[in-house]
Amino acid sequence: MLAVWGFVPTRFAAAQLKIEDPSATATDVPEQTGCFELFVSPRQTRETYLLNACTGDSWERVGMADRSGWRRLRREANAQDGETLSLVKQYQIVSSGLTAQDTFLLNRLNGASWQLFEGADGGLFWGTMVRETTEPDAGN
């Protein structure tokens, strides 16, 4: 009788094993895998950006002769943007949806942020947003 009871749990455990399919497809990739994201503005699709969410590098969608392409967006240095983790998604693009100027790049780990601006040459770039550094008056 003990031999039968010893056999049943082992057989049950074997039935619980799930063999994974080694040939993963793009639809099987977990959400946190990979660094690249597309941001499409809620205002208009021409305000579409490709973001490397791990490094903060980004590109704007531009029209070419017979198709679309990506042009790199310059990003100003930001003192608040400390050490980065190259394989961690830490950057994101956020937009209010009201105007292109209300589009921001944010480092979710340290709060460093940039606002989208149009340069004198007509090209877009990420301009650093500064944080107030003065401490509140403790005497009040």
C-alpha cells in the first residue's frame, strides 16, 4: 500500500511539469524585455518618437523620399541625470496632448527631465529642465 501512495505524488508532480517552447516569438517577449519603445503623440501621429528607454537616446519620425525614417534628437546634458543602468528601462516620453511643447523626456530613476524644444535651425531637441535647488526657509 505504501508503494502505491509513494507513486501517486510523483506521478502528480510529473503531470504538473510544463515544458517551455524554446522558439519564442515577438508576441511572447515579456513587457520588460528590450529597451526600445515607440511614443505616438495623442495630438497627431507625425509627433512620433523612437525611444531607447534604457539610455534615453531618442529619434523623431521624419518623412523621406518614399518612406518614413528616424532622425536623432539632441539631448542637453542634465546635472540631475546621474549614473544610468544600461539594461534597465528608466526613460519615458510623456505628453500632455495639448501641444508639442508639452512633451517631456523623464528619467524615472532619478527624476532628470527634459522638455521638447524647436531649435533655431527648425530641428527638435530635448532641453534640460532644472529643479529648484534652494531649501525652504526653516525659520518660518
